[in-house]
Amino acid sequence: MLYVQYGCGLASPEGWVNFDASPTVRMQRLPLLGAFAPGPKFPKSVRYGNIALGLPLADATVDAVYCSHVLEHLAFDDLRRALKNTFRILRSQGVFRLVLPDLRLIAERYVASTAPDAADKFMRESLLGLTTRPKGLSGLLRSWLGNSNHLWMWDFASLSAELQAAGFTAIRRAALGDYADPEFQRVEDPERWSNNLGIHCVKP
């Protein structure tokens, strides 16, 4: 069984092939110079890989794929490429599980609030704005390495449509731990699932 997680960050559980597209990972893998690369130290088991460009895996070889709070950091066109590349590497009946912020939930909280700082909370929770524009070389470098802002937000209906267009079936809302495969207990973090949108789907 081959399990793949992309956008893993510093979470690199055993039993999974873990990829992250952070430039920091690529820099830290350089001989000699990697020891002086800035940013958090990624576990040695984390491999550099960008799902929008395609992971270095053969077609139809992966049994399950997982990503947590990754897709909202992709531009719209890159999201479509990412879903197609995810579909490509999965075997028939392979499972794709994902979790990300729920735009509808965030928007409903905003609309329901009468607090004077409701708009401020919406922008901060959605990560769609900038509190401070990056300045200077160090600011631009942190912005480039961090990739913390959200580029496109999704709700269940909109992302389900994109998953269906990419070829996935049996698309449903997912809850933490609602899939029987125990391997997912290694990657599904309760904190990252709380008040967020989980989706489970299958490659036919």
C-alpha cells in the first residue's frame, strides 16, 4: 500500500510518503549549503514536490492521498491542475481525503455577526487580506518562503464540482476519523479538522 501526503509541512508520519512544495525544503536538501537554509527545519523524510506541477510518482500507483490546508493556498488554475495530478497518481478505487477552511461557514459567521469588527474577523479568519505589505528584501523573502495567504477559498458545493470535473466519484463530506483505514489516524490532526471542511472521494 502506498500512501501519499502533499503539503505536509513539518508533519511527516511514518507509513506515508510526504511531500511539501516549500522552497525551504528544496534549499535544505542542498549538499553542505542546506544546513544554513533559513526557516523551520523539515524532517529528512519530507521530499520536495509541487502537486500543481505533478509529483514524481508514476500514474495509478498510489492507494490513498491526503492533504490538509493546502488547496486554499493555490490559485484557481493551479487547484484544477492539482486535482488532475492527484487523480492521475491514484489507483482505481484509490481514496483522496482533504481538509481545508470552509468559506461558507466563515461567510455565515460574518453575515450573522453585528459586531463592529466583524469584517476584520472575516478577513483575518479567511486569510484573504494582508495586514502589512511585505517591505524590503527580508519581507519579500519571508513572503516568498511562507506562502501563508489564501489564494482561493472553497465551500463543499464548489470544490465538489471541481473534484467531479477531475474524475472523482463518491464525493461526500468527511469528518475526522470517519474512514476505517487506520493509516489516516497518522495524518488527520483534530485541530486542523475542527470547524473546517473535510471531503472524501474516490477514483473510480
